[in-house]
Amino acid sequence: MKKAFTLIELLIVVALIAIISTLAVTKLGNVRETSARKVSLANQVQIGRSVDSYMTLNNGRIDRLDSLLDDEVALQGGNGFYDSTGSSLSRTGAGFYLGPDDAGFPLPEAVADADSGLTPNLVNNVFVPYSLSKAEVNALANRGFRYVMRHATYANADPRTAYGNKGDDGAYLTDDKTVGLDPVRSACIPRAITNGMVVAAISPFTPAGRAIYRDCGMQLLATHETAAEYRASESEVKAEVAAQGGALLAFGLGAEASIIGDIRGGLDVEPICTYPNKKFYNRYILLFRVRTTTNAGLLEFAGVIDPCGNTVRAAREAIATL
């Protein structure tokens, strides 16, 4: 007569199967994330090379990158931060792109799986508002950088109605009335770069931001232990940044950028990063430094960060720890 399994034995077998299944799923998840991050790193390297090549072939000209602040930041104050003197870093200010305000009309499925805004880590630890000075605006214009693409945050409104049918460049917007519903395509309003305009910059007031400066070749020293200590020495930090050549300005690499689809070089299509949560911004971000020591000014490409704020170096280190 065959002996049956006891209840204890069955429970042990079930427990072992559950443990093995958990380990297998975890391992598979790690493999997928590692693969996605490796693809993202390869994209960053390729983007960096392409931007360098494009700016060389086009006499340093690059235009129509995405503003990482939304349309609620008014040029003359409003709900956002504004500084008419320009060339200033602030640790406060509204307006970082957090996605459309209303995804329920008329096509909620249009945004269900798309990115809706910047990651909290970027907004809290990496980005700060930066007000452009007249000299910086002139330096950007001399290098062909005249427009940024503003995000349309109100998904339940026709962008053409909300923005007077045209962007600042005088061009009509797309006839697709749902463009404002899709966060991937919502940076659709051309706005002229002007004195006092606020753009995103890399924060020198946090350890995460300073690490990006160092990875981009600026020797900002880790002179404090905590973010609070960086902020407590705001004037000292600003002076240090100025001495190193100025703030790192951050712009998204969207589909409307001049570097996308240009026969003179650049990238064929807009690259998308897949490993962040889909509800977050999934475009790559270009970093620039504006030097205004000469009359013409100098726009320097400084590097690429992924949508989580990782430089190429940080991305390699992150992959090694997975």
C-alpha cells in the first residue's frame, strides 16, 4: 500500500514552490530592468555624440527643445517664478511639468500609458528654476536657440484655442485637436526665449545636483554634508557656480527639436526611455552651459541625463549595482 503525503509534507512542497517562483520572478524582473537600463545608457551615449556632431555641422545651432516648465509659468509673474534681472538661481518656484491637469476629456485612453510629468526626484533634488539674463538670451539667439516648446497642461482644452492659434514663431499648430491630451506630444507651443524667462537648471543646492555638475566637468566641491547645508550657503554656492562657467540649463529632447529629422545630422526620431514608470516624463534631457564672457556668447553642450536624472557615469554605476 502506497504511503500518502502528510499535510506537513504538502505544505513544505507548496512553500518551496512559492519561494522558487518568487525568486524566478524577481530574477526575471531584474533582468528586464537591467536590459532596459542598458538600452537607455546606449541611447544616452548616442544622443551625446549626435548632439556634438549636429552642433558642429550646424555652427553650434540647436533650437526648439522642450521647456521642462509648463505653460502656467507666465513671463510676467503669474503663478510661476520670474526675475526680470535674469541670470539667477532660485530654490523655489512653481511650474515644473507634472503632466496634464485633466486627462478625462475626450480620450482618457490617450494618456493612460503615456508619461504624465517629471519624476519627484528630479523636481525635488535635481531641478531648480533659472531666470535667463539678457546676455544669456542673446548668446542663445546667436547660436540659433530662439524658441522653447512649452507644455500644454490643460488636456480638456483645444491648444489652438488656448494659445491664440499660433505659437510665438507665427506658425499654426497641428490640426490634431487631441495633441494636448497626449503628454508625449503636449510640448507643442513654441515660445520665444526672452529676458527673464524661466527655464529649468540643475540644482547646485543638493548633493544630487552637484554630482551632475561634476559629471559634466565642473569642479563643484562637496563642501557640505546635507542638502540643508547647501541651501544655507546659497550665496556661496551661486558664486561657485558662476566661477565655474554658469548654471547647467536643462531642456527635454522632444519630437519638435531641430535636431530631430534634420538631413544635416542629428537623430532620425525622438528617443524614448522605457525604464522609468510610464506616468513619468520619459524623454532624455540635454544640458547646456551658456558662457557670456564674449559679445557673441558661447553655448556649450554639457551632457545628457536620463528621465531619472542619471548622467552616463551614474547610469553605468546604477547598472553595475543591479
